[in-house]
Amino acid sequence: MRKIIYSLLGVAFLFSACEDRLDIEQKGVISFDSFYKTDDDAQNALNNLYQSFCLNIAGNEGIYVALPLLFDEAGDDMLAAGNMYGDNDFGAQINEFRYDSQNEVIKNTYWGLYGVIYDCNLILDNIEPTTSIKKRVCAEARTLRAWSHMMLAIAWDCPPLVDHILKPSDKPANNAVEGGHNGLLEWCAKEAEAAVADLDERESPSDKVGASKVTKGFALTVAGKARLFKGDYAGAKANLEQVITSKKYELVPTERWPNLFHASGDLCEEMIFQANALENAAVGDWSNKIQRTSWMWIQFWNWRTDKLATKPSFIGPDGWGGHSIRADFAERMLANDGNSPRRKATFLTGDEFLYEMDWNGTKGENLTRAELEKSPKIGIKDPTGLYGFAGYFANKFVAWPEDNEKGWYGFKNLTIFRYAEVLLMYAEACAQTSDPNGLGLKCLQDIQKRAGSAHLSTELTMQEVKNEKSYEMWLEAVRFPDMVRWGDTDGVVNNGKNIPTTYDAFFTKNEPIHRLYVETSNPNKGQTGFVKGKHEYFAYPFAATSINPNLKQNPSGE
């Protein structure tokens, strides 16, 4: 496979819009006056943009990849876990709706998206699209700028629209776009649609390069999602149907569904666009932001194997156990999917955790079920149990050994869109309008059949689409925004109350065989849980409002 190399060229001029520079000739630095002139200049500027995207979205400062955490932690299908109460508090604040404007997940997501927008504007303000290469470069930048604004709109309602390089004195206001939230989404859709004509198309489902850059399929997906979120279902259908009928994307077969979330699934036929961190020239020493964050990403999602009797053999590095799956969601998915490959790759039941996993401590012993039930080499040994776990064990993003390809810290690409989401969005748009040719129902059924689900929809309804999307897209940064736009937030009003911990009676009560049990506690003081009219959109970071008096705070930050 040809590597996608993201050049560091451009770092020298990244902040060249700043005023009051010393009037001294800088050796080895390319000035604005002499750059952005040739096709090579344009391509190098684009390489810098992709570099920026990886740094800001797949590897921003902190101990996590902020964007998926922001949209997942607030959902009704997961819990913020950790070693104990207070551990992973940056995530727990989001999960329990007790965050404020200084929460670092919020801050890093916000600045990361505007960091991408800045580098898009560097291209769009300085390159005249006079050649086919320059037109493509500008179209890719235009689409990434539209995607970034769309994600900002989804998270913050109507944040500032920044379509050019700002002067130091500029203080852009939010809610300044005509039409407010929907007006900004309309702008995003039109920008992505306008870029399509100048973009490359993915050559085929096997084209890995085409899954690591902005293509026609990605731009149409951005436009389709923006229109779906503003309630323009006919427009969403028109965009998303083009992605489907292009035949450039395919669902991976059932047996490869788990691989979608690991290195072996990177840039596969189902990926529409991934932040290509794995094959990035910036991957370097320990101090590198991408590298460090990727290590922390795996640490965050992996189980705390130090609390177990021995380590499960399928897990790569140890982790901090930063998340878990809610029992009510796990039970709904279990009832829907049964023992489907998708369900088992998403989470394990307590029985599967104890007796169907390979434990390093019992490896090669070929123990019977009865022998395993009495073995001290499996189960939850720590007397403090697994805090935040509700008797089920999230499996989807627990890193495999293959995810350590770049070293012990772990590494993989960050998926921005995969084809399954396109099919589900298209099915929703059809459910909200009409499905005369049955394509919407077929898209929904294709997802269910691929999953091996016990349930197959016989009609296309919004409830069927909602259910299926919650199962297929769990922890893929879509659940909370969907809940908000659907008005389905009742399931998070009690977040932060009755926090579970899972124990193993074999160790804590000296029972003769393993038995997992759950106890709840209420360590939080004060208000927790989603409040309607307050928490639909996140707080603007204090770091932004403190320097911009025109930025009006959302209710969640007041």
C-alpha cells in the first residue's frame, strides 16, 4: 500500500498571520509572498492540513481523543468508570452532567476543531483554484472546514462561523449566522456539496488511499449528515444515496465486524474517511502529541487488568478501565441481537467474561467449566471490584495485541465515517419521508444481517432505525447528538446516581465458585443528570469566552 505522508512543511508559516513580528529575515522559512504559488505548494499546504487534522482530532493535547469522548460519555448507553470515584473525572463530569466551562474534554474538542478550521482557511485564503490540483486541494480543505463546523454546531448549537483567517482584533460572535443552528448546518451542507465536483472519487472499495483523504463520498456524507441534523430529509437522502450507489464502499463481512475497531480494519472497504495516524510521518518520539495520545487512548478504553486474577489473553496493553457499558443498554442489545457476532464483539456478559475468555493464568490447562468455576486464576480479584461496571464488560474498543504495531503504547487510525453510518442515516431519512423503492428498509436490513442479529426489521420505522443505530454505532461519537435531536434524553436524567461496582464473590465473600454481583453507591454531591433546556449543548470553554466578549455562553456553562 502506498503510504500517505503528511509533510511537516508549513509549520514554519502556520502562525504567519500574527502581527508585530520582528522585521528580521528568517533563514530557511518560506514566506507567504513566495508560497502558495505552484501546484506543489498547494499539495504541501494540503499535507500540512492533514497533519493538523491528525494532531487536532486524533491526537490533541490531553489523555484521550476528545471528540468521541465528548459525544459518547454523555450518552444513555455507557458509564464513566475508572479505578475509583474521582479517577477519570474529566470523563465522569461529562457522563454525569456535572461539567462546567473548564472541562478539558470540552476545551480540547472545541480548540481542536477550530485548529483544523484555521489550517483550512490558510489554504482557502491563499490559493487561487486555477489548476486542477489547486481546485482539488481547495475542495478538500473546504470539505474539512465544513465537517469541523458541522461537529461544532452539533456540540455547541451555533458557534462562530470562521470562513477566513481572523485578525487578532476579531471577536466573532456565536448565533451570528442567519437561521441560527439550522442556518449553520445549511452552510456546512452547501460547502460540502459545492466541493464535490473538484474532489477525487475513491477508486474502489479496496482503495486504501481513498479512505484516508477527502473524496466525493466523504463530502456527500458530510452534506447528508448536516442536512439530516437540520431536518432536511429529502436533501439528506439525495446526498447519501449518491454514496450508496457509487459502489465505492461495502460493509465488511460478519466475521470481520470486530476488526473495524482495530488496526486490521484500518482503511478497509467500509471506511469512508479515517484520520490516518498509523501511517503518519509525524509519528516520532515519546513527546509527539499523536503518539502520546494514542497510548493514552488505549489506556483509557482498556480494562484494568491489574484488578483481575490474571490477564485475559486477547487484550494488548493494560488500561485504566475508563468506561463501561450500562446494564440497561446491554440488556436491550442482548434481547435484540442474542449471541450475534456484533453483540459479543460489543460486550461480554458476566458468564462470557468468566468462562468464554482465554485467561493467561489458565492457558494450556484445558480446564472444564466446573474447574474454571473454582479456579483462583480467573475473575475479579481486587476486593474493591471494578468501579463503574454494571455486570457487563465492554469489548468493542478494548485494544488487541495488533493495535501495538507501533510500539507498546498502541496505535490505530481514528474513524470519522464508516459506511454503516451512511446506510443508517439514509434509512432514517427514508423513515422520515418515504421509501418508495424499498432502499431505506434494505439499508437497515443489510446492517442487521451483517451483524448476525436475531432481529430483522420487516418495516421501516423511526423506532427501528433508532434501535439499530444505537446497537451498531455504540461508542462511535453519534449517540448523544442523536438523542438530543430526537428529543430522547429521558435516559440520562439520572446519570451520576446509583453508580455500580462489580465484584466477584469468590474473592470478596470466599464463596466456593465465582459469582459476579453488583452494588451501587452515590458518591456525588449536588446536581447530576441531564436537565432539559440546559444540557442539549455543551458549555463554551472558559478559555474562549474569557478572551471573546461576543461569545455568549450556553446554558450548560452558566
